[in-house]
Amino acid sequence: MQIDRKKNIFIGIDCSCDDTSIGVVEFTSLDDWRIISDVRIGQEDISQFYGGVVPEVSSRLHLRNIESAFDMALKNININQVTAIAATFAPGLLSSLVVEYSFALTMAQLAKKPFIPVHHIEAHLLIAARGQEWPFIAVIVSGGHSMLVLCKSFGDYEVLCESGDDAAGECYDKLARRIGFGFPGGSYIENCAKLHTKKISLTLPCYKQLRLSFSGLKTQCLKLLETESKENVCYALQNTITESIKEKMRLCFEKTGIDRFVVCGGVAANSFMRESIKSLNYNVVFPDISLCTDNGVMVAVAGFYHLYFDTGMTKILPNNCSRLSLVDFTNLYKNNNS
Ligand code: KG4
Ligand code: ZN
């Protein structure tokens, strides 16, 4: 499908985890866009009560909230002005994705608009890519994923390094839960770490290897709480995750010769990490802090890319793909175009 290159309004919907997020974005080009609305209805209180996200509870809350989130997001525009509706179809919690996907597809069909299924990780990296020159290396650090991906061009990705166990955000959340902070725990840990009195240094996991691992570090920090103050342990976790990511960035630079990076995903909201990465001598961009954690705007951005490059994703209706990897996802539209 060809798009009007002058002005396009996209709706992006993400309910892959515990936020009901709907964004409306107006585009004139890949890098030139403005947010019309960015609505997020969180479930923090419930998740805090259970000590994490309970998929079946979360999906019921999405069901309750998605219609009002949609109405709020479209308060100042008419759906007839919209070019297309994009929604995350993978990866994420299956029961939440089913609610989101059915809702988004129904709205697109009722409004007679193209529907674009979007990959959550691709959405995180594309919103961060604004202003960065391709090829670049995307550092994706979220609650569900930690990986460094060589992005050669749109849709051509090679995973260079990935966590084989916990994601970085998961460690923040699990330490926060043990301390008794709210959920998700990243920002609580960041604030607590500011009050550290001692810089405890921990061994970098998988040092000098193109692998990430955070589960041992998490266990070490939970144990450290027995003898050290929470402030010092929070700092130790934050610092070790940051140093580990920086070490992998160096290794990826050595491997590829590419010094352009985008850093994205919820953990990229961490100011300590942002400042520390900026001190590396690389060309690094980050999304605004508010656009690091899950949001509908990034899904709208990814949807726009797919229509802009005419990948044919509007003709694909993938089903039950809650665990589909980034590279397997790109095969869907590469195969579709060949
Ligand atoms: O990208 P995201 O919203 O959801 C997933 O796709 O997983 O990332 C959520 C993660 C949570 O683990 C949360 O604790 C972490 O991002 N996070 C942070 C900060 N803000 C959010 N981690 C460290 N520092 C922060 N300021
Ligand atoms: Zn995410």
C-alpha cells in the first residue's frame, strides 16, 4: 500500500505487558513526527499487590481499560483522519496480546483502515532510531529483553549478544520486590542508589564474551542485602548492569566497527546509565525518558515504517506469536515481499 508522504496519522496500541498504551502520532517523514496523544493506563497497584504481573489478571484489566484509553487517545481527532492502526502482536503476555490484538483489529475493520501487526522490540528500537544514521547497533534493555542488535537497514537485523537468563529490568524488579519497593522497581532502585555511601564493585557477568547474563548478579545482590545497606546494594546492581552493557557495547564495536548506537527499552530511562554511556566515545542516541518504557507511540512509529517501506505487513495476520523473535518476525515480511 502506498502512503501519502505529506501527512499521516497513525494509532499505535501496546498491551504486551501491564500497561494499556495507546498513542496517536502525526508523521511527515520517518524522522519528522509529533505526538498527538500518549495515553497509558498502568496496573502498578495490582502488580505491586501480587509482587509482579499476573497474566490473567493483567489481561482482564486491559479488557476493562482499553476502550477508555482509546477514547482518551482519540479525543482531539476523528478516526476518519487516521491512516492506519498498528498494534503489537509479539512478544508479550499471550492473554494480554489477545485482548489488544482483537480490539485493534476490530477497530481497524470498523473504521476501514489498514491494520499493521508490530513487533514490540522493533518498535522500541525504531522510536530510538530517530536522528540516528543506519547501520547502527541497538541496545535493547527492558523488563523482558536484554540484547544488542546490529541494525543494518530497516528489517535487516542481526542479534550480536543476548541475555540467556534474566533481563536487566527483571533484576531491577526482583531486587526492588525484595526490598519492598513498588513495581516496576527500576526507578525506585535508581532513586535509592543515589543515597549510596559505598561503591561496591561486583564482577562483570560473561566478561569479554558476547553474551549477557544477569541472573547470577541478581542472586548476588539479594544476598548482599544481608550485610549491606539497600542504598549500597541498589548502587552495586545499577552500576554493574551499566558497566556490563558498556562492556558489550565495546565488544560489539570491536566486532562490527560501528560506533553508532541507539539505547532503548524501559531500563534506558535510567539516568545513571544514560550519563555513563554518554561518557563512552561513541555516537549514541536515546529516546526521551518518557518514551523508553512501553508506550503506544513507538508502535505507531513502527507501523509508519512498515507502510513507508511497503513491507506488506498490512496483508499479514499472524496468530498466536507471543514468543516470536525479532529476526523470525522480519522473515514474515521479507518472505512476503519475495
Ligand atoms: O520496556 P519496558 O517498559 O517493558 C518491557 O518491554 O519489558 O521495560 C520495563 C522495565 C522494568 O523492568 C522497569 O523496572 C525498568 O524497565 N525501568 C527501569 C527504570 N525505569 C523503568 N530500570 C532502571 N531504571 C529506571 N529508571
Ligand atoms: Zn517493552
